[in-house]
Amino acid sequence: MTTVALLGLGEAGSAFAADLLAAGVTLRAYDPKVTAPDGALDCRDEADAVTGADLVISANSAADAVTAATRAGTGLAPSTVYVDANTSSPARKREIAAALPDGALFADVALMSTVPGLGIRVPMVASGPAAGRAAELLTVVGATVTVVDGPAGEAAGRKLLRSVFFKGLAAAVVESLEAARAAGLEIETRAEIARELERATAATVDRLVDGSRRHAVRRSHEMAAAVEMLDGLGVPSRVSAASRDWLEQLAGEVVDAAETTEAAGTGEGRA
């Protein structure tokens, strides 16, 4: 591989550009708002950027990814591998693939960690018809890519499942600290959160799942009290209210299941 086209020079794209240039490839780059870095060819549009490229990395944004693929398609060679590295839904990844010419070598690549500090070495997961070839080319420039079976969108789905957890955790931490700050207890609360994260193990996952179901009624009351407290502190209780609502629903499901089991044991409700 000698030539890489990079579409998008934002936070991720700029980090990729630096590593690609350090790897010694010929870099063709395009971003409508950012000039290509020294050492890269600043191209006039997407089609110009991908002309003659062995590998294309689209790292613009999910909102622009379909448009970028459509415009780049006119310049793609049959042997060019097109990698979409934007964070988007599985359906959007399939839409991006469909925007390319028939038979184009497409790979859905998900970045499984934050790019700053890692650059092209950020852990990646790839799926889609050209996932294997994309992994080969990306490995040449220093990437670590795990290929998973499945169509375009499979890698994106794995990334978003992680996002549900990690971004949800971040939202809960931020809300807790905002409330703690309002209550004058930020230092203590921050330390407690850190201790819990340090103690977390694989068993923690089972404890969270099983404990939530087993103690749903009590925990729903606890989170209702937390929402009341946050309201009194003037802190929006977005995460806490959602937790309360989920636990209340879970508590209802547990009660219904118990009543069904009891009815079955006594013969009630039988035909």
C-alpha cells in the first residue's frame, strides 16, 4: 500500500493524518473546513481525494458520511478499499455502503476507544464485505483491527452497545457530582465513585443485573428519594429519574411474575 485517502480532518482525522504520514504513506486528504497538514496533498473534493488510493478512511461525521461516500464514489477504483470509521447506527452504515458504486470494497470500522492519545492505534472492529482486506491495510500503518463476521453494521452495533454503557455511566457520574457539588459534598462523592470503579470486576456485572431485579421495589423507592433530593438542590434529575422509572417497571414485572407463579402453584387460572 502506498496511498491513503483521508476524508475529514477533525479530532480523529487529524490524529490519523499524523500517524499515516509518520508511517510513510502518500496521504491525500480532504476536509471542506480544514487544510491538509504539511506532507499531505490537500485535495479539492472527495472524488479527487480517493483517486488512486489503495485505502480510503472516512472520518468526517455520521451526518456527512453518506454524502462523502456518494461524492467519493465517482473517483473510486475497483481495488480501492473504502473504510467508514464514523460512529453511526448499523442502518446508517448500510446506507453508506449502498451509496458507493456496486461492487465497491466497503468495510464498516468501529473505533472502540477514544482516538486522542492513540491515533491510528485505537482498537478497531471491522465488518462488511471488505473487512478482512481493510484490516490488512490498516495493520500496515500501525492499527490493530479485529474482524467480525457479518455485514456492514455489525461492527457499528458492537461499538454502540459499548456506548450505551459507557456514555450512560458518564452521564450518571456527572449528574451525581453536580448534585454533590450543590450539596457541598463533591470531594467525598468523587472519592466514593472512584473507589467503586476501582473495585469493579467481572462479578460486578452480575451483581448489578441480578441485584436490580431482586431489589427492584426497594431501589425504586431509593431512586424516587434521590430524584426528590436533586429537585430540592435544583439539579436536573435526568439519569436518576430514568433509573427510578426503569426500576418501577422492573418491580412491576417481578411482582407479576411472582403472582403468576403463585397462581400456577395453587391451580388458579387453569382451564
